[in-house]
Amino acid sequence: MMRWAAGLLSILPMPALALSCVPYGVTDAYLEAEASADAYVPVLGTLEFDASAVPQVDWDKQGDVPALTEIPAVLKGDALTPRGTTRPLETSVTFEVKCSGPWCPSPKPGRVLAFLRETGEAGFGVSIGACGGFLFGNPKPEQVNAVKDCLTGRACPPSARR
């Protein structure tokens, strides 16, 4: 029976196969950043970048989709701090768009909640992939409050069982 299923899968066109992602929310990003050896700064603000630089999938040429596209961006907003205050921030950012095969995120410029990774030389990067990442577009007040709770040591539960 297994050979039959594997054979059937091998003849299906790639778009018939789907990417399956575990739910990933702002607390997941916070916990991942906190566990990382890298330093992160949560920022609420506006991300500006050339949206036409985001990879677009041509389903007839799926193999041509780049695994990583780096896009220059600017983030203007407020860094969130453990003391519950904000600190104005305007910085250049390397926006990293990561695709998994033909599956790519579709971020848009605008209001975001981002976790900026310090990259040295006073630079920052922010990454997003097909199944989540460190960028949340049009954040809801409850998402911002959840990150503030995490920062101040309150409850910070992951979005789903991992």
C-alpha cells in the first residue's frame, strides 16, 4: 500500500502538494528570539521597502524561486523595552524573504510588529518565511500587548503546542 501511495504522489503536479505549517504567532517569535544567541529588538512601526522585489512564484518554473531574497528596507517606529516604555527608532534593515520551494510569504510595506536581529556594525535584519518569522503585518492591539507581556515577564505562552 505504501508503494502505491508513493507512486501516486510522484505523478501529482507540484501545486497539488501543499506546505503544512504549524501556527506561529507573536509569542512564538518572541520565545524564538529570546532563545537565540542573536540579539533581537521588538519594534512597532512602519516598514518601507520595494514590494516588487518580493519573489513571485511562476508555477511553471518553480525551480527558479530563490530560497532567500534580501531586500533593503527602512523601519520607522518605536522599540519596545522590558520597562514597558518605547524608544523611537528609525533604521535601515535587511529584509530577508525566505521561500520553501515554491511557497513564499507575501509581505507588504506598512505597519508592522517586527523582531529586528542585530547583525553587527549597528545593522539589523528581519526575516519572514512561508511558515512564519519575525514580521507581523498590521498587528492587532492584542498582539502588541502579548509582546509587551513577554517583555515584562508576564505570561508568554506559545501559540500552539510544539
